[in-house]
Amino acid sequence: MMKIDDTEIKLTTLHDKSNFQIVDLDSEIRADRFCSALLKHFHQFLLGTLNLEPLEAGSQAAGADYFLREFMIGKRRDNIFNASAEQVLQFAGNWYIISNLEPNMEELSVMLRGTASFYRYCAEHNLSTPENSEQIKQTCNKIDYFQERIETFHNISGDGYSAWDKACPL
């Protein structure tokens, strides 16, 4: 396995979609490291291009990080540039909720804002289509739906989990 120093990775390498293909453990580790380095560039995009305040830029980068590295790479073992609105729906409407001790909208909404902004970054750098970016943004804006999913999860009783899961399956 090659050692990767985040400070030495060129942006052209980070924008090469093939570097995020996951076929085995080594490629998953490489994709995770490249993703971490790419998120540093994304953070600069939020600060410089979108002129976000540092705290908001950091929150959004951290939110995108959770979706990308924990869900897309860690859970799905999928290329981050292949993400779809459906996968964002699965993440926010199911996986995030069942994977956290205290799922809540405050935390999830930061992740969704970061994810929407990340795919805007991708569209602006030809790493994703503008249509995909817009579909992901629309899914990320379904705050009422995700709030309902969290509330209904907290209120599950008896054998209600199966019905809850079927409403938004992974």
C-alpha cells in the first residue's frame, strides 16, 4: 500500500474520479485519504468562492465529510462522485438515523447543507453534472421529511421497525 501525505496530493489527482474507485481494502483506504485531502480544497471553496463565514464553512465541510467518508466510502464502498439523490435520501432518511445514538435534525441539517454544497463544488469542477448537483440539493432540502423520519424512529414500538425501514430502505 502506498503512503499518501495529504499535503503533497495535487488537485488534479483529487479531481481524478478513478482515484476514488473502491475494489479492495487498499483502494478504500486510498479513497478515504484522497477524500480527506479533497475536503480541504472544498473548505477553501466554501470560504473563498461562496464567502461563507469560517465557522459555517467548517461545519459544512465536516457535514460533507460524514456523508462522504462514513456513508459513501465506509458503508457503500462507492465512488464519491457517483453519489445520487437517492443515496442522499437513504443516508439521511435511514442510515444516519439508525447509525447514531441521538439522531437529530440540528446535526443532520448541517450534514445535508455540506453535502449539497459539496456536490455544487463537484458540478463547478466538472466532477458531477449540474443536474445531479441540483437533484442532490433538492433532496437535502427535504428537512420536514427527515424530521418526520427521526421522530417516527424515536416513536417505534413493538415490531414497527420493519414498516419504518420499508418507508425509506437502504
